[in-house]
Amino acid sequence: MTHSTSTSATSSAGSAPYVPEVGKCDDQDFAAAGPGRRRSPLRRVRDWLSAVVFTVPALVLFGMLVLVPMGYAIYVSFFNWGGFGSPSDSVGLNNYTRLFKDPVFLGDLGRGALLIGFSILVQLPFALAMAVLLNQKLRGRAVYRMLFFAPYILSEVITGVLFSMIFAPGEGLADKVLDKLGLGGLGGDWFAGQHSVLPTLFIVMTWKYFGFHMMLYLAGLQGIPAELQEAARIDGAGTWQRFWHITLPLLAPTLRISAFLSVVYSIQLFDLVWVITTGGPDHASETMAISMVQYGFKRYQMGYASALSVVMFLISLVFALAYQRFVLRRDTEGAITTMRGKR
């Protein structure tokens, strides 16, 4: 061990610390260079037990609150069951075949698709425009951000009650403002008309949720390097060219996430519509979730309502899997490639 002796000699003389030569490393050097590299069996068992202790409670809760109710709903959907006692009258796939012949359910699908179209074509572009505006250096932009995001914090029940009073026919704030402006003929039924209830509901939904999407877009915009915008400006690119060729491509992953959340929410929309219209008038604002509650808890057709819930779950699942397969994976791979390129 000649080099160990020389090490102590040089260290006592006050010179630089000894660095072992490549290929010549004793036990002391290995312990100093890589402490903890070799985990003992006891350490591995302890790590495994820790993982089990922290994972099992979450899995038990997930199974009790998600998997068991889901499995029971699938089981009940094959019965003609009113919700009392145990299911006994098996009808096979009759509830599902009845579902796709039901004009109410088919109308729910159409209204859901219409709300999804409104959200993607109107609500999200509006939120993006506000995000781009508030990303500029404006006086008081923090206040504007807070005001636009504040409706999202309100519960759906409060929002529903508030707009039920605002759009009350004849006595609501909306009709009174239109009368003052000399546009009283534009007011009217609002939530009470078959043709006006869905657009009015969409106005409420936009007021409630556009602030959430706006904050998502603001976070994405602030992650775009300012050097790219400055370089494009120096090269003579105009505002629209910079937005189209720089901002939108770099913001695309955020836009896709926002669209995904908007679609899933539109499929599962319930509480806001229930508080305002309960699906009326004459099913004009009814959604799949509201139909499920109506059949299950109003008409005591739990088997049929369970079949409806299973179909609604499958629609959401197929969309989520397609999003993960064709969109999320590509965005994740792009992010990993970008991070590797920066190293």
C-alpha cells in the first residue's frame, strides 16, 4: 500500500488532496468515492416496506371509492332494478339497446357535442386572446388577472343562483340593462326558451371557466423565451407573424391540455345546469349526467341510469385514451427531447 503512505505524507505537508489513479482504488477510496452505492438487504427490505405502507392505503381508498362503485354500476346495468333491495330481474343488454333508441339520450349526445364545439371554437379562443393581452406590460394587469380568474373560484351553485336572478325574465338585471339601452326586444325567456336556454347557459359557462383557461395560457406564454420574440421582431416579423409562427407552436401543448379539460368537463356537465334549469325546458338543456340523475333518483330506474353512466364513462375513457395515445405521448417525448438538448 505504498500510495496510502504517500497520501498521508502529502496530506500532512498541506498539499492538495490525493486523487486515486484510474484502476487503482482500495476499499477506503471506494467508500469515500461512492457511499451508499451498495444497499444492504435490510435497507432494501425497509425501502420496500415503506413503499407498501404509503401505497396500500391509497390503493384501498381508490378501490373502495372508484373501482367497487364502477364495477357495481356495470353489474346493475344488466338488471331492471328500481334501487331497492338487491337486483334480481336480469334484462341482459336491454338497457343499452334501449339507451341508443331513447330520443332524450340521443339529444343529450347532440347537446354535449354542441357544448364541446362552443367551448373549443368560442370559449378557448376568447381565453387565449385575454391571456395574450394580459401578458403584455399593462398597468394593473395583476388586478385584471385576479378579476378574470375570480369567477372560477365561485362554486357552481352560487354561480347558478346568481345568473338565475340576472336572467330572470322581465325583472332580471339583463332585461333591465337592455331596456335602458333601448334593446328590450333582445331580452326575453333566456333560460325559459327552448332555443335560448343553451346559448344562455354557454354564456354562463364562459363567464365561469374562461379565467381558468386564461391562467393556463398565461403560464404557457411566460414559458416562451423572450429572445425568440425579440429575434423575430429584429428580422422584421410583424405581430401576427410572431403570434402565428412562434407563440402558437410553442403554446400548442398547453392548448391541447386546455381543450382536453374542456371536452371532459362538457361531457360530465351537471351541477351548473342542474341548479339553473334542471335540464328544462322540455329537455332542451339536459345533459347525460342530468339524465342519469333523472332516471335514477326521480324515476327509480337505477338499472337504466347505471347503463347511461357506463356509456358516459366509456365515452370519456375513449377520448382520454385517444388523447394520451396521439397527443400527450408526443408532447411528453418532445419535452424530453428538448430537455436532453439543453444538457
